[in-house]
Amino acid sequence: MKSIPKILSWLFLITLFITLIVRMGNIPSAFGSDFVIGVSIFFCLLVVLIGAPILTGLTFFLFKERSFGFIFRLWVSFILIGLHIYIYSPPLKITIPDNFSGQINLIVDKEHKQNLNINEDGIGYVKESILQKLRGNKKPHVYFNNGKKISADRIIGYDSIFFYGRSTFEDMRTLTFRVLPK
């Protein structure tokens, strides 16, 4: 019966690994999804196969009553969960005026205020942290004021590596993208 928890822990780690690869494959890239998935698998295996044994070796003497395999699985789960947290950040939800088309400027607000309700001029405000984090490169979910979601083919980003263009608007840093007319 001792093998059932061991099997379940390995299944948990394999599930974490696969979901991490899928999540990393959805990161925007100019190189195509096959390249990103290949690099993601390599990166994850490298971190797990080098980091986990080192950490296990360093902490094995603290947990002498536990097996090396148990401590290894514990560190691998911590590493994979940490990578999930590092990569995960939900896309922004932006609301624009009904039937709006044109450029959206999300101005970085120095006072850390955020208003994702875009006005008629295409201006909204984001926090500095969004400019610097991975979330600033994910395609946002854009809705009209009436609650209707805008189709993804109408939302055009800056390029294939970074979704948002980075520029200035009245001497303030901005993230920009366009909403095409219907």
C-alpha cells in the first residue's frame, strides 16, 4: 500500500509539468509555438533535473527519516508550483465605448491608479507593475460598455513578440494597441 501515495505524487508532478509546458507554450513569441514548447520543455527539465537534486542533497540531512525520493518529489513540486506562479498572470480586462475603433493608449499612472474603462479618446490608465510584468505582453480581453466581447481578430497588437507597443503620450509612458472597425 505504500506505493499508492508514491504513484499519486508522481502523477501529480507529471500533471504539473504538462500544464506548465502548455502554459509556457501560450506565451507570445515571434518564433512560433513549436519552438516555444521545445524551449519550455528544455527549460523545465533543466531546472527540475539540476535544481531539484541539488536542493534534495542539501536538505537530505535535515530529513534523515525520509527517503531521498520523497524529498526529491517534494522539491520538484515546489519548483513546478513556483514556475506556475511565476508564469501565470491573467490578461487585462479592458472596457471600451460601444462601437469604438482606433488606437488604445494605456497610460502608466505614477500614482498607481488603474482605470481600464477606456474613454472616447482611447485613453485608460494602468499601474507601473503591468508595464514591467509578463502580464503586459498578453493579449487583453476587450469588451464594449454593453458587455459584448470584441472578437480577437479585431484586436491588433504591436508585434508577434510583445502584444503592446511601448511609447509615450504627452510625456508619459504608454502601452498601445489597436481595435479595428467591424
